[in-house]
Amino acid sequence: MKSAGFSAIVIGISPRVAFAAPNSLKNLRTGVQPGDKTRLVIETASRPSYSLSYGEKQLIVNLSNTNGHGDVKPALANGTLINRITQVQDGTKLQIVAALTGAIDAIEKNQIMVLEPNGDNDYRLVIDFARGTGRGIDANAPAPTTTAKNETKNTAPQAGAKQHIIVIDAGHGGKDPGCIGKGGTQEKTIVLSVAKKLKSKLDANGYKTFLTRSNDTYLKLGERAEIAEKKHADLFISLHANANPSRDMKGFSIYTLSEKASDEEAQKLAESENAADKIDVDGFEQFSKDIRVALSALQQHAVAELSEEYATGCAKTMNRASIEQQPGPAVRHAPFAVLRSTVPGALIELGHLSNKKEEKLLKSDEHQNKLVAAIVKSVKAYDFDV
Ligand SMILES: [Zn+2]
């Protein structure tokens, strides 16, 4: 079905899969969000299973195993980038086809949310997007019922695809050495070395990367988070090494931001990492407040989910590379100041400098390269686009 079928509402009767009750469309609406963004809301009776494809002139949301309804009339708000919405039933798949008034930018994953039912609403698939240059978007608008190039699940950067931006943060620096191993190894030196190696490998894989520091300088935690904001990063990776009063404790660990620590140990770690710039707490709180104002509760939720997804994947690639993990949960949570931003990300404690064997490992090029290879894999496995 090419563009001819576009303006028509086509509700087909199709054979139903006996074992999966089909979802059904309940409501369609658009709205304007701060920052001149268009919001598309698709309400369905049960949790939607979806994929997106989009070109210069249209955005198509594919809902699998879903029935459309002719009496669902889209409520279109003024001032959005959508001027018409049609339903196209393609077998068991329902396509919501939104005609756009112009080119949009690539829709980032953190702009797409699935919300649980609340008092007045069923499940809602919420998609926010802004007018753009069409950068990273296939110039040939995908027609419904065909597999478009921008269809989800791109795992590697492709020619013409948006280049994803990653900010790599080497913890500590300058007057703040971080933790110090028994052999005198300083955390700030190890993490800078790993950060530089990671940058060059990610660059070679087609990512655009920035280091928060590329030499032995001191940066406040807020400044690090701010770099991620200013560079419009898609992912933020903060590298650290750990110390534990028990010299036997070893292994890496991965953290995401949470206002509540997952355990006492995570809380202590966050306190010691945050302590790095107690001096600047006032300035940081203001920055943190600004971030909160900029992010709706929904978006905060989306950033947290994406961070969790990245961190879980990273723990897996580290495990697969046979890098020893500290006993405990795969991903921990703690209120790290450096992770407080609109950019999804994780803090990786690469290992324990307080453990004699691991201190030696962390200093070796070979082990650093192994860590870097595992982190590169975790970035490649992370699904930036939807
Ligand atoms: Zn640290």
C-alpha cells in the first residue's frame, strides 16, 4: 500500500492469533510540549508493543497485534508538527500514520515513554519530537506497510545515521587523587588512562566522544554533568576505581543514579565520591535544580530506565569478558552527584585498588584494554534509537 492508501482509514478484518488477545486502540491525541516539541499520545487497552519508522513527511508507529477503531478520532492540538493522523490496519498490525508539516530530528529513545494506566487513562505510548533538519533521517519517507530504513533496532552506527555522542568522564583529577592503592596507585591516573583508551576505541567505532578531562585537572562534579548536557550526549560513562577497608574485596561494580541507595555500601560509596567537591555543593544544587525543572517527571523516569538498561548491558559484557565482578547485585543504585543530568548513564567502578592483585591488574595495559573492549561492546549493544 503506497501513499494512495494514506488518507483513507482502512480497518481490515484479519485472522486473529488464538493465543494472544489483541490490543485495541482507545485514543489518539497530540499536544505541544515545552521547547516547542510535539507530543503524540497513543492510548491502548493493554501494554503496546511498538516500533517506529519516520521520514521527512511522516511518522509511522507500528503497533503489533492491535485492532484499530474507526470511531477513534484523533484530537489534534494547534501548533504541533502533526497535521493529520490516520489508522492503517495491516493484518494484525495497526499503523498509526502521522503526516508531518516538515522534517523532524531523529527521535531519541528517551523521548519515547510507555505509561501505565492511571485513573483517567489506559496504557499510553507517548512520543515527543521537535522540528529538525531531517539529519539522520532517510530522505525517502517510508510508506506504510513497508519496512523502513529507520525501523528500530539499529545497533551499530550506519552511514547517514545519526552519530551518537558519548561523554566519558575520568573521575577525580588534580588535587583530588581519588582512592589510593597500597602500592601507591592513584585512582585519578588509572581512570584517565582507561578513559583515553575508551575514547579512541569508541571513535574508531564511529561514535562521537568527549572526555570531561584529558589531563590531570580537577573538575567539579557539576561541571562534569554539565559537559554531558552541553555536548547533548546520548550516553554518559563515569569511570572510577574502588577502595574497600577489606583488602580481600575485589571486582568491578556498576551504578546508576537513584535518590535512594540500593544498599549501605552503595550509599557510602556515593558519599565518598560526592565528597570530592563538598566545596561546591551550593553551585551544584542550583545546577541540579535547573535540571529538575528542565525535565518532566516522565522524562526523569525515562532517563532512569535508559540508564538501567545501559548499566545492565554493561554488567553483562564485562561478565562475558571474564572480568571479575564484586559480589552482589549486577547493577547498584546510589545518589551520585555526577550522574545527575538529563543524559542517561552509569558510573563504573573498574575494580578495587585496595586489593593488591587488582591494583596490579588495573595498572596493566592488557587489563585496561580488556576493560575498554567490554565497555565498547556494552555501548554497541545499547539501543540508542527506537
Ligand atoms: Zn572515584
